[in-house]
Amino acid sequence: MNMKHVVVALGVVLGAFGAASVSAGEVEDRISERLTQAVPGLKVVSVKESEAKGLYEVQSNNGDTIYATEDGQYLMTGDLLKITDQGIANVTEAARTEARREMMADYGNKGVISFPAKNEKAVVNVFTDIDCPYCRKLHDEVPQLNGYGITVNYYAFPRSGPNTASFKKYESVWCADDQQAAMDAAKAGRSVPDASCENPVGEQYELGGRVGVTGTPAIVLEDGNMVRGYVPAQRLAEGLGLL
């Protein structure tokens, strides 16, 4: 469900809950229960106190961040901003970044198609769609990225989803005897022999959804920050402090 509709959904079902107070240890469970009952299909990944007094930060399975009052009755969607001596800080994006870093670390690099740099100075994890034009443009610059010392790890994110031609194409690349050569061919628009095997394409696609990938390429840096869309190799290297 689109999170813009959460408040409407809550109004329908929350009347059954009383206003009884709960102990500190029960707050997270209560917020999670109210949200999952109010929004069909929503799965709450975590609930924790926000740095804004009186609000709890809720991470959902689709990468959305929601803020709730302690009783779980009032919700706020959107980014929480904080005024600091240095300016305005985005509290929500900082939380997303940390959650993304943890999820990527938990998953690890199993099943990635890697283009390693010989003199590795940095690693970028790229959620990619073989048929995406800007993904192909980025792939053309992988040798340049490697030359800057940047290892490129590809995670599957066929935007059309499971049981589509693009999804199957990625599976064929992953199941090829030489994955790198097959990826080069597929990104260049050449045909790749159909192949099937046990593969992580579905798992990586789901991981992309959890870390907030909405389009490709999506470049996840080692600190959890995400660069959305194509970035020229030189600019990416500059952003990583390598030039």
C-alpha cells in the first residue's frame, strides 16, 4: 500500500484500541501491531526511539520510514529534518543510510558478479538491470572505474520483475560459465545463450527493494549512501576521494 494512504487506513481500524498506557518495553510491539493491522501487507522491520522526543522511527519492509507516537495512534510520513549549528540535517536519510549499510553487510557479496580492481581502493555495489540504457552506459565505464581502483559488484535488479524476459536474461548471465564475459555481451546488446541453474537473482532483487532501490543503476557505497542513477566514472571517483 502507498504510504500516503496509511493515515486513512489507520482511521478505519484503530478505534478498537484503547488508550491504555504501556511500559517502555511494550511500546515497540504496540506500534508494530497497530501498523501491521492497519496496513495490510505491511511488514515492520524495526521500531526504535527517534532522536525527536515523542516520536518512534519505524522501518518497513519496502524501505519506507514512518514516524509514530508512543501509542501508535498518530503517524507521520516523510523526512524528519533537524536544525543544527551547521544547517539543516536530514535525520531520516541518515537512518536510511545506516539501515542500508547494515542490510548490505548482512547479505554480503554472495552471488555478486564482480569486476574487481587490481589495486582496490573502494568498492561500489551496483543494482543493475541488463536492459537499462544508463546501466549499459555505466558498464562501458567499468574498466575506467577499475583503473581508479574501484571494484564494481553487480547485484541483480531486473526492473520488470520475476518471470519476465529481462529477469530470465539476468539468470542466463549469472548461470553462464564466464559471468563477466556474459555480462559484457548482454550489456552490449548481444544475445546470451539461455541457461538455468540455482541462482540468487530473486534474492538480490528483493534485497534491492528493501534497501530502497526504485530505479537503475542504483549505486550503494560502502558507508550505505546510495547514488541514484548514472554517474560518470571520473565524477564517481572524485566523490569517493580517489582523485
